[in-house]
Amino acid sequence: MSSTWNEFEARPVIGICARTAPVTVQGLDMTVSLALQAHVDMLATAGCTPLLVPLLPGAEDLVPRLDGLLLPGGPDLDPELYGQPQHSRTWCGSTAADRVELTLLRAALDAGRPVLAICRGMQVLNVLSGGTLHQHLPEVVDHDGHCPQTATFTLGWNRLNLQPGSLAAAAYGTDVPTVACHHHQGVDRVGAGLSVTARASDGVIEAIEATGHPFVLGVQWEAGQDSDSRLHRALADAAGRTRQRPSTPGESDGIADEQPVSGRTRRAAAPTRTG
């Protein structure tokens, strides 16, 4: 029993930012905090302990107990956070939760934790670093291939063009997949300290990563919507290295420490108050 418990304790702990959604269970309507089961299963299979992190004030205090962080897809970010008025097609979730997620991500980066940011998560990473978003991609690329407008939920598909030597290229190796997507927004101006490492054939940014940090990867595609777990394994491997060699408190990660709010700039570590 003790041997099994020791093995469990040795597993890297990966925080997954929770999303909230209305559900009906046995006729009862309720709102729940949840994570995509595929993220949980893929991280567990990779040898990690997934931990659901509700986006409540003070969530950043959990970072010392985490070995890595996964930011999943979700609703659109409040465009006020990157200094723009809201587009008619922008669907926001909770602005308070947006701010908590930005603060949590800032704390994870400052602590040197590895991060995998998926879909909305990549957009959060870009906005935290001072970047902006296209609020409705079909107006930019003249098609809806990234988020097909059909009567039922339909995924789009992109053949990736990965930059050699990038984190995503290292995860996929020579077998670069065609990936699923479902996002109507995307990165416009790239944030400070981030580099573009993949684009779709129409030029839409598909991957970004942080310079000067061992593992911070943002991908626009829906990693977790198929059986390919290589990005989750890459996060797990990076978290394992973090667990063996803890970062120094206050360690710099090379990403801008400022976040735009309402067209101004403020410190993300002290907020006023998810594609």
C-alpha cells in the first residue's frame, strides 16, 4: 500500500482550468465546473495527476502545488482585456473568470511551470502577453473553415505547417497530423515574448510559444478532440522535469509582465476582480 501511495505522490500534478456550463441531471438544472474527460484521461495515461482548478479568486495560490498547467478551450475572452469593443459575434463567458485565469497563468509562468494552452487557452496566453485577437476570423480569411457554420457542431481540419525545432514539432516528430479545429477567433497581434511556430494554409496562427521558457506552448487546434495525446505527453514530460528540479521563486520567463485592461495597462498579478 505504501509503495503504491509513494508512486502516486511522485506523479506530476497538472492543473486544468475549469470551465462552467449549465447541465441537466435527472431533471435537475444546474451549473457545473468541468474539464474535458479526454484531457483528464490523456494526462493520467501520461503518468500525471490531473487537478481541476476552478477559476475563483486566489486560484494562483495553487501554483506552488502544481507541476504544470493546461488551459483548455472555452468561451471568448472579454475584448475589453485587450482594448477592443465587443464584436457582435463575440460570445463572452465570465469576465471575472477571465481575469482569474490570466492571473493564474501569470503565476504559473513566473514560477517556471510548463504550460499547454489549447484554443481559447492560446488566446489567453497571447492576451496576457499584450497581444490582440481577431474577434471573428471569417471576416479576415473569407471562409468559415476554422469553425464551420452548420446546423450541428462540426469540426474543421487543418494540415499543420510546423516550424522545425519548435515544441510542437518536437512533440509530433515527422508524423505531422491534420488537426481538428473549432474557433471563430484567432491571434492578431502577437504578444511580447512569444514566437509563432505554426500557421494554417490561410495564414492563421496555429501555434505560439514563449521564448526563454522551457515549455510554454499555445495551439489553436482542438487538441483532445481526437485520440492523439502527443501534446499531453509532452506537457507531462516537461512537468516531470519541473518536479525533479523546482524553479526558483520569482524566476523570469521572458514574457511581458503587463496585461491590457480597458485599453490601459495593469499588473496581471493584482486583478480587480471561457474557440
